[in-house]
Amino acid sequence: MKITNKLKKNTEFKKVYSKGKSFANQDLVLYKLKNNLTCNRIGISVSKRVGNSVVRSRVTRLIRENFRLIEHTLSAKGFDIVIIARDQIANKNFYDIKNSLGKLLKKQELI
């Protein structure tokens, strides 16, 4: 069962950036904003500073998969969540990203 939808439009990302709350750690920055829907929506942003297209795609897939695995534990519903990857995440493995994302979600009280 799909619980989370995707943010796709630039205007949706900009709204979360401007009005949402943010928390960060050494690997990721996470923004959240209440969206008045019954489901969460997620957007992932990985800039060119992280690496070439192969590296950026790998990082995006790792973040998306880690979020998918822990989204059933989210206690909060109805949020737009934007996850931004920082430069040093290119050298991290699956479990490092899992720990980093889990800590951010706990800090934002989504878990």
C-alpha cells in the first residue's frame, strides 16, 4: 500500500522551502510543511555538487529506498517533506544514509 506521494513541481518545492521548518545533520537537510492532505508527500533534491549523474542517481535511490522502508513508522500524516542531500553523502553507504535519515525524522518528530 502506497502511503507517500511525490512532490514534483518546482512551485511545490519552493513553498516548502519558504514556509517550512528545517533541520539538518552532516549528510541531509530536511524541510517539512503541513499540507492539509491525508498523506505525506516527499521530494528529494540532489545538486550537481554531490557528483556526476551516476552518483546523484545512486544517492536519490538510496534516500528514496530508506524513506520507503521507514515510512510505515511515521506517526505524522499530512506533511510535505523535502530531503536535500549534502556534498559528503556521495561517499556514504545504505546504512549510513538510513541512520542519518532516521535521526532527522526523529528530530522533526515525524517518527
